[in-house]
Amino acid sequence: MTQHGLLIDYEFCTGCHSCEMACKVEKGFKEGEWGIKLAEIGPWKLDEDRWEWDYLPMPTQRCDLCQDRIDAGKVPACVHHCQSLVMEFGPIEELAKKVTKPRMVLYSVQ
């Protein structure tokens, strides 16, 4: 059986929270419950003209990669609704080959 994962390219995440809201609606999570949660890191000043300010969507332990959607031939809700197109769903082996930058992270769920 193929294990699937979620590849996220943090370099281009805009912090729009679409992944969070799509997951929350899809799964019916209540306030304070998340399947994927956006962490905001920064802002902090690097030097005179540059700042570091990142958004990191992170699947929580409630995430099952929308197994019901996968079973229906669809992608997870977070991937479907990602406004910046920084999330990709697929077999772990294929996604691992696409990790080519330092700000890319591959998640899997058990």
C-alpha cells in the first residue's frame, strides 16, 4: 500500500489561512481545534534593510490527510484551497524527490 504525504514549500506561503479554514470546514472542527495550523514566525530584523517573517502551515495530530477525500479520488482540502499553490499531495516516494530547497518540508501521517 502506498503511503501518501503532504509537501509544503514554505518559501512562498503568504499566510492567508486558507488551508486552516478549508480543513476546519471539511472536518467540522470546533473553535480551537485544527487539522492544520498556521504558525507565524517573526517578524524580526536581519539587518538594516531585511526582515525575516515566515508562515508555516503545520499538520496537527488530528490531520488524516482528508482520508475520505482521498478515497473519493480528491486531494486534501488544504491542498485544494491553497491560494499560493505551495502544497502538494501524493505518494511519499514521489514527493521526496521534489524536496530541492531548504524551505520545503514533507509530512506524512500514520
